[in-house]
Amino acid sequence: MKTFVLIFRQGDRPLSTTDKQRRSEETSSWARRQNGAGHKLTPHILGPETAYCGQVGATGKADVWPITALLFLEAYDLSDATQVAGGHPALRYGANVEIRAWSPPVPGAPPANTPGTP
């Protein structure tokens, strides 16, 4: 199994309190099924406060749809991770999900964006 991260962005569709409650209940049920199938989910919900460093877009924000959550999971490959993500209840509530392979930094490699590195 490999580790993947699902990157959630909530679209511009506002959610009512009822929608948020339903999404939470559906997500809990979905997560139990995925953990039972061996995907070992590790969710991380991001707080509402935001600060930016570096350049931002014309809107004054780094991204039009900010990242709201990260979900780490184990899957056989990108196809398997995509299938798991495709069943996430947040998709029915206007979110979109980016699926990426996760890997630790290369030992001894300089940090990204260090002067003198490409």
C-alpha cells in the first residue's frame, strides 16, 4: 500500500447548517467503511484563519477555492485512491478533491526554494 493525500477545496456553494450536519454524518459513515476496507484514513481539517506569504493572485488571495481539509489514506495505486475519493460525500456538497501521492522528503536534500537550487 502507498500513501496518498486527498486535498479538499469547498466550492462557492454555501452550505446550510443542515447540509453541514448531513455531510458530517455521511462522511463519518463513509470513513468507517474505508477504514474497514484497510485504507487507514488520517483526516486533518484546516481552521478558518489564513495568512499568506509570497505572491497572491489578483483577488488578493492565494487560491480562489482555499484548501479546507487534507485526508491521508493508504491505497494500492492512484487509481485505487481516486476510486476511494470519488465516493466521498463532500463531492455531493460542492467540494472538489485533488488526489496526490505522498512521499517523505529525500534525506539530505536541501529544502525546496533554497537559493542555489533549481
